[in-house]
Amino acid sequence: MPTLTRTSTTEMEVTSIRLEKDLKEQLKTLSGNQGYQALIRDILWKYVHQRSGDFTPQLSANDIRATISAIAQQEERCAITGTPIQSGEEMLLGFTIEGNLIPLSLGSLG
């Protein structure tokens, strides 16, 4: 997983965050050679981009193994097209090749 920002660590602000020991160990395991702090930055940047509206989808229809019909309970953003899905709107939940469930707009796979 590539780091979204290429800022030198000397230009970053130091922030302290308390994590459960098990969570930190899982992050270390998942991060591989990247390092868990870079993984945390990637996760946070993806969250910020997704919520701010400048989300760039990184999935395609080929990444979806199966879908389930659903109704959005809150505003979501389609993981393929980036289009908003309003609360109460019909949508799909896509099961990815990595085993994640992601929100999909109805026309995103066609």
C-alpha cells in the first residue's frame, strides 16, 4: 500500500496517540516493510479524502466478488465511482477480493 503523502518526517508534526497493544501489534503485522505509522497515516488520509468529497476511487468492478442489495442508513460514497449515496437510498454492498464489504451505487458495476 503506497503512502499517500510524500512529506518528509522532519516536516511532520509529532502527535501522540494511545492505541491498544493488540491494535498496535495488528497494525505492525499488516504494515509489513512500510511501518505501522505510515500505515496509520495512509488510513487517516484515505478517511479524510473519502469524507471531504475529493475521494479518488481505487477499486474497479473486477475487484468485486459478489453483491448484496441494501438500503443506506447514512450517507455513503460509492467505492468505485465516488458518487454519493444518500441515506435511505438503494445501494449494493460489494464483497471484495480482499474480503471487505464496500458501498456501491446501483449503476457502478454496469
